[in-house]
Amino acid sequence: MGHTRRMQWTDIDRIAAGLAEQHPDTEPLKVDFLDIRDRVAGLSGFRGDPTRVNLRILESIQLAWLDRTGRG
């Protein structure tokens, strides 16, 4: 499949796609921000520092993930 660029916290759409794929039955609005941080850190290809993320980015990830589920 070729070389895939590693994800950082600002790769909101790629992160949301990964979360939707790995957690298809999860309701994103019911996941707290610390859990979102941990789930993102566990995504394949993610290389961001979990200690360097802020609430605004986590909220953006949560909403983008919600959009991917079709429940938003």
C-alpha cells in the first residue's frame, strides 16, 4: 500500500476515520476526552505526544468522529 504519513494531533479527519473504523459501535459523545486521547494514541500510525494535546483538539476529534458515525 506504500508509505503512509504518520498521524499527529492535527490530522483530525484521519484520526476520526481511524476511530470510526476501530470503534464502530461507540457513541463518540459518550466518550470522555481522556479516553479519546488514549484511543487516538493507540491508533496505528499515530505518533503524536499524548501529553501535548489540548481540549480544543480533542473536541474537534470527537465531533469529526461523530460525523463519521452518521449519528451527528
